[in-house]
Amino acid sequence: MVELLLERGASPNLQTSSFGFSALMLAAANGHPSTVRRLLQAGSQLGLRDVKGRTALRHAQDKDHAECVRAIKEHVVARAVPE
């Protein structure tokens, strides 16, 4: 579903109006590392925060989703290393 939405031009950075969740936050909180990676590749912003101030990384950490935490941290490192 995420792939289809991205192919059709959906922004990976949209947030719900009620809680401020982004697709990346939901994927991280629910333990879907492949979706986390895909959303990051599509340009999801790691700095987005929900209404309680939590980021996608925080959601993954709070739920003990180590693979999602790893995917986010690897993305940060890859972007920080110049090519």
C-alpha cells in the first residue's frame, strides 16, 4: 500500500490531524523495518514530531523495534557520510 501511494504522488511527510502521526512514525511504532526504509528513501523527514513530541525513532525505541531503530540510524549515518 505504501508503495502504491508513493507512486501516485503521496507525500511521505503527511501527518494525521488528530495525533500528528506520519507514515514513518506508524511504520516504526508497529515494527515494519522494510516500510521504514522505503519511506526514508522517499524522503520522509526524521525530525517530524507527533503531538506529544515523539519522532519516528522514539516510537521505534519505545516499542523495542530494534530493526526499525537500526534502519533509522543507518539512514542517518549514510546521509552524514559524504560520497
